[in-house]
Amino acid sequence: MNSEELLQADSKIISNALKIRFYPITVKAAKGTKIIDHQDKEYLDLTAGWAVANTGYGDKRVADKLQEQYEALSFTTQLSAPEENMVHLAEKLISIIPGDFEKKVWFGHSGSDANECIAKLVPLSQNKPRMLSFMGGYHGQTLGSMSLSGHPAQSKFIGSGNVVKVPYPNPYRPLFGSKENLTGNIIDFIESEVFTTISPPEDTAGIVVEGIQSDGGLVVPPDDFLPELKKLCEDHNIYLIMDEVKVGLGRTGEWFSFDHASVAPDAVVLGKPLGGGMPISAVVGRKDILDAGTAVHMFTASGNPLSSAAALETLSIIKEEKLIRNAKEIGEYFSQQLCELQARYEIIGDVRGKGLAIGVELVEDGETKTPAIEETAAVCYRSYELGLLVYYVGIHSNVIEITPPLTITKEEVDFSISVLDQAFKDLEEKKI
Ligand code: PLP
């Protein structure tokens, strides 16, 4: 099939429920940091396929492991027999996640089913019906995970019953007007309003939070936010659940975003990059959460040997190739270069991030901060035409999200900056 035929067939028979498209690319192959389309044009992928390809695309070490595993044991169901790769993977995950308490691991296939696990097991383990989560948060598409989300794209659907949404601290757009005491204001709001009315601590089983709100607009909270949230949870016997599906496993320059704050969550949700492109997700957490019920959240392919083997190899590559250090160092360089662009283009209102999770927020005017929505889409589209894949996120769809493979080089950052520079120039000159 050529590109045209593929786009046509896709449009005719693939459900729109699966689609969010920023440009009409069709993908023939992917290698390292690059995507190749059906005309053999190469693109540098700053999305890492929505933050999946942390170790880059098509790593031969993962491919070899998969082949070896497929030939030895392609499938078994861990529902009726334990499987070695799955157990080793669980041991490995437990060893890199902080928390001085007994832990267990649950496995699934997507960030959504892992957050679904949280939605079911945390209330069950605490024998409390409610959860708190954050406005702008994104936790998945299944009913339970979507109920935890506070993203406007999902506001059409039912399912938010027992989840109370509270504001997330956004230094660029502080909800209570001032940047001062951003964390304190939110913690006070939870204690003095939420806990005294709709969801008292005796009814609140857990708080689910992203260390950086990615789909919500790559919002980086102040440094004191996670420590204060953890303290709030401890004071009121509530579990703190960190959703690390998108920014976990090295992206922020530490294994996990909460490592920057030295916080040990009661459970951690993992997905996207864990399997090096193979579908696998995990929840790692307190034994009493993961053992709250027997046979209550299981899928036929949970913990299958292929995904588990790929995940084990992916974790080794992250360590061996020192990709966490690369994320930190190249991430700092990337942010610096973007700040230089910000100094030249008024439309760039804010550049923020940690490691290789970076957001560039576009506004019509620096004072009013009116979101520059069409312009954001235009810059992403122009970048695509120039061989660079970026897309936008955020509750206003005006934040360019940069989450490349952690293998990205300084030269590739320089190329990215030159493309973005051109796209902003074309925008300024009204060529796009
Ligand atoms: N949690 C976070 C923080 C995410 O960013 C996403 C997806 O973008 C999910 C959960 C859902 O993951 P999946 O799309 O694999 O179901």
C-alpha cells in the first residue's frame, strides 16, 4: 500500500474513536529517534510515539529477546501458572521504586487498565469509597481511569461519581490568582473545603496525581508540592498514588518524577515506555493495596512473557546506556535553547519541564495569556512539513509537548531548534 491508499483505507474502516491526528503522516518504519514515511522521508520524532520509545525505536537487543522468548515460550497465562519473566520484572520494578514497606506488582497492557486497577483496588484496600484527583489530569480511557481524569476532552462521559477533582498547582496559570503559596493554597483548600464537605478523610481512600501533568499541558508543579501532598496523605491516612505512565522510567532525569522530591508513594502506575514498544503496564505498590481482592482485576494476557521479556531488556538498556543522565543533560540543553527562542518570539509565553519532558506554551499576548490555539497547531504542522514531529497538549491545546526518545543527541536538538525557529518565523511572517 502507498501512503494515499493507506490513508483512504484507514479512513474507511478504522474507528474514529481511535483517532487524534495532527498531520497526515503514514509510517513505514522507525529506527532510533527517527520515523520514516511511505515516501521514505525521515522525521525526527520529538513525541517518541507519545512517550513510549524512551530507548528509541527498533532496538536490536529488544528484538533479539523477543525472538528468543517467542521461540521458547510465546504465551502462557499467568492467571493459572506463574511466569519467570514476569516475576523477574516485578522484582526489578520493586528494586527501583522507593518505599520501605512490603510491595507487590500487578501487570496489564495499558496505562488505562493500570489506573483502572487503582480505581478498583485502592478504595477496596482502605474500605473507603472516594478518591481525589486533579483538574487537568489524564489517567486513561476506561471508565475507572477516566473517572480519575480531570481533562476537559473527557468531560462528555459519565464516570466521575466518587472522584473529587481539586486544582493542580500551575505556576504559569495559578488558579487562585497568585504564584505565592501555590501549594499551600491547594493543600488548605483540600483540608478546609473538600475534607469538611464532599469527601471527608474517613471516606477518602487515595489521591492520584501526576508528578508533571503531561496531557494537561506539561505543567510542572512547585518543588514543595509532592512533599506537602505526601504529608497531607500521611496526616489523614490516605494513600498517595503517582501516575508515572508518561513521565516515568527516566524521562525527567531520574527514574521517576517523585524521585526529584524524595517522596515514596504508596503505589506507582507505569505503562507506555515500560515494554520498549510492547504493550505492558504495571502497578507497583503496598501489598495491602495489590492484595485487596483476589481475582478482581485480571486479563488473559496480563504479564505475558513477551511483554515482560521486552520490559526487562528495556530497563537494562535505560541503565546500561545511561539514558537517565542523557535525559537530564540533553533536557537541560534543549530547555536552554527553547528559552533562547522564547526571547525572540513573543508568542512563546512559557518554557518549562524536567529532563526530556518539556512544554512550550503559546499565547496571543504575554499579559492576558490568551491561549494561541490555532498558532500552536500551525507551528506543529509546519514542523512536520520540515521533518520534525511534535504535537500539542493542554486543556487549551496550546502547549507544544516535547518528549523525545531519551537517546536523542545534541545535534538532533540543534536540528529541532532550527526547525522550530523556521516554523515560528513563518508564523510571524504569516506564511502559515
Ligand atoms: N496516565 C497518563 C499520565 C497518561 O499520559 C496516559 C496516556 O497518555 C495514560 C495514563 C493512559 O495510558 P494508555 O493510553 O496506555 O491507556
